[in-house]
Amino acid sequence: MAERISDAEHAVMEVLWRRAPLTAIEVSDALADERNWSLQTVKTLLGRLVAKNVVAHEADGRRYLYRPLVEREDYVAGESQRLVDRLFGGRVTPLVAHLAETQQLSDKDIAEIEALLKALKS
Amino acid sequence: MAERISDAEHAVMEVLWRRAPLTAIEVSDALADERNWSLQTVKTLLGRLVAKNVVAHEADGRRYLYRPLVEREDYVAGESQRLVDRLFGGRVTPLVAHLAETQQLSDKDIAEIEALLKALKS
DNA sequence: CTCGACTGACTACAGATGTAGTCATCATCT
DNA sequence: AGATGATGACTACATCTGTAGTCAGTCGAG
């Protein structure tokens, strides 16, 4: 049932995750710098997200307030999983290895991750 | 210039990355279990990949041999970067943190990553 | 009450994507 | 030489995506 969220839709979701509920206008304003969309475009995207059941819209007088129905956490988890599955055979270690090699990790980054791992090793 | 590769196209690329050059038929056969595509479908996807300049086709008698023009490494790097940018503000550390928490990393996994990081810390 | 502003609903449309059929051509078997 | 099979080229078509215009209803100002 977890409908796929397109790129443009994702931008809208990010706004709602940051602050919700919002009206269509508010969402549009929040996107003003990033994307150069007309209000109509934002409304269409909101409509599609509602149709996909990932955003709820409740009437507030004569306009709607939109709020996300899925947690950002869940979305991020899903997308990350997709990547890991598609490109790394479902294994996280190769991904981390890849990132470690490709990206310039500062010593601070490395220390941070090491600390994190240590914490996991209960 | 790096045209975007769709999901279905990616499946074809994986085959070519594993072994190349291949004919359309061979690619189709290699995909037989995973996806249930007709030969025509595979040919269309190959055609699109050629159009996108990520696959080369050279004549071999009266059929074509297809070979990838982009390295898997580069594709993986690009896609990973996209994810990191879209979901983690371009920072790798939060992604690793997320993965570490979400996935069940075995002690062996953790040890592996730790070793990797240690190697990086010149 | 009437008119305009605000807002959602509906419609549009080009390009991408997933999936596949049909046509033309060349090689080969008989 | 004609029939048959293999193979790429071209065409098709529904759906999804990105982007946006137009219509219609309602609330507030005059």
C-alpha cells in the first residue's frame, strides 16, 4: 500500500515534515526559493499525495490543512533500504565501505561513526 | 550528460555489468528469472540505454553486441550521492547512523566497518 | 445584495517509463 | 528459389511525472 513518492512530491513532503499542518499556500511559500513552482503545481502535488494516502487534508474553514501521514523516519528507512537492496545486494556493509571511500570523511566524521558503532556493540 | 537510468533499465545494466558484451537475447535470458520480460521489452530497454549513451552497441555480423559505457562504480556513486543529498542534507554521517540503527548489524559487520574506518584514518 | 478575492476541483499536456506487438530484412534449410 | 527463422527497427499504448491553466464556489467589502 506504501505508494511511491515522486521527486517533486518528496519536496512537498519535506516541507510538511518540517512543519505541519500547513495550508497549500504556506507549503507553496515554503518552497518558493528551492523550486520555482506555481501555487497550482503545489496544489496538484498535494492532491496526489492525498490520493496516495501519505498526506491527510482536514478542512479548516474553507481551506484545507495538510499534514503528513507517514513519518519521515519511515520514508528515509524505506528509501535507504531500496538503495541498499538495488545496489549493494541488501548488505549495508558494502554501502558504508563505498561511502567511506568515496566521500571525504573528516577525522571527526570517522570518530563520530566509530562512537556510534561502539554504542551498538552492547 | 549523465542521463538518468530508470528502474527497468537498471536491471539490464546489472546484467551487462556482470558480463559483457552480450547480445539482446543473452541479456534477455539472463533476466529471465528476475523479471518476466519478453525479448522485445529487453530490446526496447537496450535501445533506450543506447540512446542515453550509457550502453554501446557494436555490430557483430547481423546482430548487435551490447556493452556498458559507464562503470558500475560511477553509477553506484551517483545514486548513493543522490540519496545522501536528498535525505541526509548531503552528509554521510547521518546516513551511516541511520543505517546502523535501522539495520541489524552483526558484531562481525560492525567489526568490518570499524576496520575500514581505521584504515582511512591515516 | 453584488462583486471580487481566495481557494479547492477539474482538466491539460508533454515527456518518461513499463511493457510489448508488428514489420522488414537477411540468412539458411530444403 | 521459396519458405522459415532470427534479429533489429519502428510503433503502440497505458500510466506516471512535472508543470500549470481554467472553472466554480464561498466569504468578506462596499
